[in-house]
Amino acid sequence: MEYYKYLRRYVGSRPIILPGSVVIILNEQNQVLLQKRKDGNWGLPGGLMDLGESFEEVAKREVFEETGLIVKNLRLLSVFSGADYYFRVSNGDELYSVTAVYYTKDISGDMKIDYSESEKMQYFSINSLPDKLTDEYRGFIEQYIKCNK
């Protein structure tokens, strides 16, 4: 059972802190890979930490599970946390996210979409991102652009 689901048994929908990782995956044209999720919004591949995992292990596992791609040589962009990362999700659960954001161009494997989580995967120019990219992910990408000019 995923750790956050275990926690929810005890705290219900009250706020919890959820650590996780996402990866800005760039191709040779410097385009970023985004996944269109079941809710219609676009985001970066990644997910939540399980017990005993490091942020980097989360990043590698989640990218592989969601995309079939193996990421290497991850570089830490930053860790995003605090009041700006408070969320109330559609089922009423409240959380504060602590997200380690990595980036890499070092990928291998064949893309395989996990259709239980995603509708599609697509590379986008970092200067022409989709409208339905959530503010959280847009902010991560903007920080990447700012730090890599």
C-alpha cells in the first residue's frame, strides 16, 4: 500500500506533508516531456515517496512507471515547499507538498504510457507550454529556464 494511503486511514482528509519528486526530461531539441493526466491537465512525470526511498529513487521509479523511460544523471533543480504548495484535492484531502525537482537529458528505453495515470505523453517547447499545465508544474519549468539561461 502506498504510504500516503496508509496515513489517510489515520488522519482522514486533514493536512499531511507529502514528499515526492518530478523530473524535467528534455530531448535533443530542448523540449520538455509532459504527460496529460486523466483529469485533462498536463504535468511532469513523477510521484510520491514511499518509505525508505530517497528523492532521487522516487524520481527514477516514478518516471519508469509512468513513461517506461530510464533516467540517469539527474541534476537537482530545487526542492519546492511551504505555504505556496498547499493543496486541497478534488476528494477533499488536504496536503502540503515537498517536491524535489530534477532535470536530465540522459534517458533511455522506449516510451510506454501507463494509461491508468495518463492519456498521452508529448514533448513541448519550453517557450510554448500547453494551457492546461498546472501552475505548480509551470513554476518548476520556469525555474529551470531561469537557472539554465
